Amino acid sequence: MCAAREGLWGRRQRALLCCVLVATWKAACGQLRYSVPEELPKGSFVGDVAKDLALQPAALRDRGARVVSADKTQYFTLRANSGHLVTAERLDREQLCEGVQRCVLRCEVIVEGEMKVYEIEVEIMDINDNAPSFSEIQIEETLSETTGLGTRMHLSKAHDPDVGVNSLQSYELSGDEHFSLSVQVGADGEKRPELVLAKALDREEAAFHELVLRASDGGEPARTGTARIRVSVLDANDNAPVFSQAVYAVRVPEDVPVGTTLLTLTATDADEGINGDVKYSLKKITEKASKMFHLDPETGSIRLVRTLDFEESDSYELGVQARDSGELFDTAMVSISVTDVNDNAPEISVRSALSEISEDAPPGTVVALLHVQDRDSGANGEVRCSIEESVPFRLERALDNYYSVVTSRELDREEVSEYNVTVWASDGGSPSLRSSAVLALRVLDVNDNAPVFAEARYSVRLPENNAEGALVLTVRAWDADWGQNARVRYRLAEGRVRGAPLSSYVSVQAETGALYALRSFDYEEVREVGLWVRAEDGGAPALSSNVSVRLLIVDENDNAPQVLYPPASSAAAGWAGAVWTGVELAPRSAEPGALVAKVVAVDADAGQNAWLSYELAKATEPGLFRVGLHSGEVRTARSPLARDAPRHSLVVVVKDQGRPALSATATLTVVLAESVAELLSELGSAAAPAEPGGSLTRWLVLAVAAVSCLFVAFLLLLLALRLRRWRRSQLLPPASGALRGVPASHFVGIDGVRAFLHSYSHEVSLTADSRKSQRRWAADSCCNTLPARPPPDKAAPLLGEDAAGARGAPPDALPGGIYLNAEKSMRSFV
């Protein structure tokens, strides 16, 4: 036994050395062919794929080469480190290719990195590893003693799964001289043994005969199998059953239902009685066929017991025997051909596929490699593949049964971020069968979209005096990309406001786009701020867009009216700057509506907050004076009466139109007097009760001295002005309408506006005795309204020469807070 095993192993080694064919590679068709003997252990060398593909093993490994097969069992594998194709398990040729002369296994090598496929054919070479065997090792035969010489009996043939010289080659018979062996060779080359009666039987001489049938193959050494034959001799029964046909042939479709009677055999026996009773049996049948068909021994009908499959076997042959009760028989052959039916849908196998693809991938990029096959034959096995037209992909044939799925145009993730590509395979049967495979493909984002703001431009109104850090508005921008490419950050474009960097006024939150005021705005300083906000995504390179933001400062009533005339008194200076005082002179002979004084006020706010109104809040004699609502002019409401007090105190309130309204108060002291002396006398008498007895005289002396000094200064100034005018007239020709120089003290400038403080003038003639002083009002000395505010970039218009002669000089201070307006020239002097 040990010697036999060693001999078997030696034969395998010799077969391996002799039969391994490495290297038949057709580069043009991408096919490799190898051959190996069967029964090699797992991991045995088949071929050097790396060498035959002219690639280094490392290149195959790096490119992700692997072996795939359409069969459920993978018989080969590729070693990544060496590039060798080796067996994945033990190969049994008889199991893989039963009844096939040339056993070829096919597989493919997929190179992932190159998206290429190479076909490999491996032929499995037979070795003599199987001995011939009989399906029945004990054969029982019966013959009548009247059986004639030369009678033949079919014997069960031996089966050897090997092929070629290793298959069944010969039969030998030993044991008895009454019988000889005849071997018949069919059209398919199959040897069928027959037992031939060579000498007449005599039951009385021998009731049975023992024979040995030996089958041998052509291997080295040869293998044999034996079967014992026992032939019993019967009494005479001279008529054997006879089949109606020597060969029965039937064609059935593979989808015939189980239980269907395929055909019925007919055999007749000329004998009568028990010798004419025929029984049917199967004598020559393969194991597979014995599981598919059932022969009724009484009726001879052959019935299907299992489903047929054309793809497994397309024909079956049965040896049947008809035997009578006298043990006489006849034999016939039954040939069953199976026709193909379109019962197999095409099979789609995804050999390689991408799960992600960049949206900037060029058209023609391979995303999947598919293998398609149909187990049917003929038109039923012809497969056509298609893909839905609504997706940007198409099919391209790679090899006979391979298709590549490639992009047909550029992809856009913002349009479609994920594809489920359905590939359909249909065969040519009628009706056609079809199957499908779904490829899930996610599109990766590329930064090809800039942020887009929700609005084309932004405009917002912000009240002045806002809190520092107050939220102004929030700008929003969206990016159609995904992930980091869609992350938007905001920042301010560089700029300056009133010479200061824009970033010192406002800031923007980078993540949210919230715009904050970094300082409190003052409408009187800044009325509008224009800026640009940039939105930038997180791509590489980054894309950005800008939007204009207009920040309008809204005025608030945060400035109270400011009284320009009368000026603030020293007593009121300690207050909050809200009360103003002055002393005015009104003749007792004044007519109703005569201008007494004018309260001049301005408001630094704008719009409604700067609209001023005047009203008389308090008066010593309520019905004597009135104040213009919008002009601020204090006029007599009636003529003064003798019973009216000589001194009147008027409180004028100046209000703006803001909400809440702000106000200022001006206090005027109006003295009803015909002359300055009477005015001084009245003021002195009013102050006398509160001072010591000599205070009046002292104040009068001081007043006279002050008036004298003022008068002297006035004469000097007048002389200088006359000299200047004369010198100018000598140098320049006279021009009509030329402006005379007016002292700047006659005008007050606030927020670019110049207002004339003195709305009336009068002439005063003074003598050494103040009681004889005279005063004359100018006829055109009154002005009803405050002059309109000139533009900031132009100087305020001055009075003309004629008007200047009628206007009074700037007020000069007298003791007790008295302000007088004196004419440039004295009409008379006593």
C-alpha cells in the first residue's frame, strides 16, 4: 500500500513538472493561459502573472490586483508579494468537469488602479487517480438452457472518471468456457461489454456459472475494477420479449413539470401465460439519470421525478430491459434530449466600483466595472445592457462579457449630490428576462461657488447716541457648496470715516455676519457711513463676494435750544446754561406791535428736532407784551399806560419740536423809559432799597465815568474808520453796493451759521447831565425774523453800507448789566 502511495505521488510530481505550462499570453487580447495537473495541494503554483503582464509584483500590489471568477467557488488566488497565481483549494478534475474531455477553468485579474481586466484560462490536466468501477459488483443473469449459441447479454459497463489514456481501456472475462466477452465500441467511442454464449448450456450439468469481469484503464501503472457475474440456467422458455424499437428518442423542454410521463416503452412476448408476462427495468443508467427518471416496471412508462435543467445536462441515455417470467429479456436504449427554455435571467456582477467621485472629474472617467452573463444558450443567452438616460453616465464594452460605466458629462454636486445608477441587462429570449444592478455614487464637492448675499445692498437706520457695541444689523450670505467650502466668514473692507479707520467705528462678527457699532454716533458729526462687507468661503482657493452697507445716522433730540440773544448773565452762568437774561428799553410812547427785543436761538439738531417755537411764560404785566411764535420777537401788545410799572420782567421759553421737547429760557428786563437817564434812574431806584444810602450816587458816578470812557473810545474808533475809508477811496474807485466793514462781534457763528445778534438800533445823544440825554429810534432798525442759515461753505452775508449806517454798534456794558446799542456817529453832542 505504501509503495502504491509513493508511486502515485511520484507520478503527480512528474505530471506537475511535465504539464505546467507557463506563459501563453496574448497581449493583444489580454488573455493568459496556464495548465496544471489535478489533485495539487492548496497553494500550488499555477503561473507568474506579474511576469506575464510585464509588471513588477509591487506594481500589482500597489494597483490592487485581485482574482475574481464567475463561479461561486474561487479556485485560484493571486499572491500580492510575488505576483504568482496559485490554487485556492484542491482541484479534482472529475468533480469540476465530469464527462468533459478538456477541463478549463476561467477567471479574471482585476487591476483596480488601472481599471483593467485580464482573462485567465487554466486547463486542469488529468492524472490516473481513479480506477474503473462497476455500478453493480455482483451481477445476476439467467439464461434458458435453450438459449442459442452467440446469444448476447448486455453487461453493466465500468465507469472511469479519468479521461484520455487514464480512462477505461479494456475488459477481460475469466471463469468459464461457456461464455466469452465481446466489447462493442459505440459511435461516441464508448466500450460496452457483452456476455456471449459460446457453448450450449445444460442445466442438468450446471445450474449456474460464476464469471469475473475485469475492467482496466491505460494509466501507468494500470488500475482495474472487477464485477462478479452469476449466470443461472433456466428451463426452456423459447420466446423472449421484443421491444418495438431498439432506440427510443424523445425531446422535452427543461421546464416540463415534475411527474410528467415522458414516454412509454412497449415490449411483446410471443409466449403465453406466465412466460409472456413482461417486466421493465433500468439496466444501464448513470447516477444522475437514476435520480431524474422513474421507470414503471408494469407499464414501461418513464416519468420525470426531478426538475430538468438544460444548463446542467442537455441529454440523458437510459438502458432498459424487458424480461418475461421465464427470465427471457430484450434490451433497448432510451435517449432523452432536453431543450433550452429562457428560464435564467442575466446575472450582473460588480467587479469594481467607486463609491465617491469628484464633481470636477472629466467626462469618460470610469466609475465601475461590470461582468454580465446568462446561463441560457443561443438567443436566450444573448445579453444586452443598458443604462437610464437621465443620469450623466454611459456604458462602454471592455471585453466580451465586461462593461465599464463611465461619466458622459461633467457633474455638478450642487445640482445632484448622489446618484443611484441602475444598469439593466436583458436577454434575447421570448419573453425577455432582465435583471439590474444599482451603483450608489456620491459626488464630492469642489469649491466652485462664491458666497451670495441675501440682498444686493443693505441700508439701515441707526439712532444717534447708540450704546457702544450695539447690534446694527446682520448680513447673511449663503454658499451652495458643501462642508468647508460652504463655511462663510465675514470681514470689513478697509475704509476711513472722518480721517479715522473704519474699524474704529464698526466691526463685523466673522461667523455670524453681525455688524456692531464700536462707538456712539453723533448725528451732528457723522450723518452717514458707507462700508463694504466681504463674505469669504473656506475653500482652497477661497472665493468671496462683497456687499454694500449704508449706515444712516438718525437724529435724536439730544440738543436743547441755545439762546444767542440775550446773552447769558453772570448770575445765570452758574446754572446749566439754560437761562439767559438781558435788559431792553421801550418808550412809553410805543405803538401796539412795536418791536421791543428779539430772542435769537439756535438748535444743533436737525429736522423737526431743530424747529423752534417761542412763548411768553411769565410777565410782570401779562397783557402788555407778546412774543412771536416762530420769530422770537418781543413786541408791545398794546400801548403802555401811565399806570403800568416802569420795569417789567419777561420770561421767554424756547422749545424745539422733538419728543420729548427740550427748552431753554431767556429772561428780559424791559424798562419803560423815554431816555437813558430815565432808564438809569429807574434801574437805580429799583436797586436802591437793597443797598446802603450812598450806593446810588456811587453807581451814578461809575456809570458816567464808564460812558465817558466809552465815548472817547468810540470817537477814536470812528476816527480810525474814517481814515481807513478815506485811504481806501483814494486807492480804489468807488463801487456801488460795496460792503462796509462790520465788526465781527455783530455776528455769532454756531454750526456754520452766523446770526446777527442785534435786531434793532437807536441813536443816543449824551450830555454831561444824563437827565438831558436824548434817544431816537431808527425807522428801519427792526428785523422780524432770524436770517436764514447760510451754507457751511459760504461766508455769512454782511449788511450793506446803507444798512450798516442804520444798525447799532455792538452792545457795551454798563454797570448793573445794562446793554446799550450806540450809533457809529453821534447826531449831536452837548
